[in-house]
Amino acid sequence: MCAEGAPVKAEGALKFGILDRLVESDLLTAAIAFAKEVAAKPTRKTRERCIYMLVNEGARILEEGIALRAVDIDIIYLNDYGFPSYRGGPMWCADTVGLRKVRDRVREFQEQLGNCWELAPLLQRLAEQGKTFAEIQQPAKRRRLNT
């Protein structure tokens, strides 16, 4: 789409009055077909990238004291964000897979995709110690969020 001079964002297409050109574009049709195919058959790597990013960020949230327990994060994802209940939440999912494996995959993703995948220190420590998120007891420090 960029090669055709069309903006990538839909609101840009509306703003510049070229939505019809985008809708009729063979590239857009191919992109939609590919997205449907990927969505219908997510690969293990795709699932890992989605879940492990949540786990890594969840480890930061625990370390900062925003959440007291890993299960608190899981409950939010299950009830508010529609995380698949059969997976038990991202933190529980990581515990069942093993934090060493999660740590190793996060490192691989960081090498491939850059610093947005920087390993959370808590995840690193737990993996080294062979512990799970469910085993840790956070001190009773609460951080207030500015609202």
C-alpha cells in the first residue's frame, strides 16, 4: 500500500478520500486473506509472542507493586480482556510452561525484534531460581496510580 502512495492507516484513507482505491486494491485483498489465514491457524510462535509479552509485562507490574499477586493479573485478563479461560491467564500459563522456557523465548524475541522485549528482572530471577509466579509472596507495598 505504501508503494502505491496510499496511507497505511484507515483514518488516513478517509482523510485523503482514497478509501475506494484501498478497498479495490489487490494488495489490500491479499493482506486481508493473509490475516484471516493467520488468525484461523495461529502458530505456536504467534501464541508465544502474544502470551509471553503479557507475561513479561506482568512480571514488571508485580515488581513495581501495581499488582500484589500473579493471580490478580490473571483475573484481570480473564474477566476484563477476554483471555482464553482454558489457558488460566498469562501468568498461570507461564507457570505451567516453565519460567525458564518463557525466559529463553523472551530472550530470543529480544534478539530478533529489539528492546521492546527486554527481559523483566523478576522473570529472570524466578527462572534462575526455578520458581513460579504462584510461589512468590510480594511485600505489602502498594503503588498508587495517578488518576
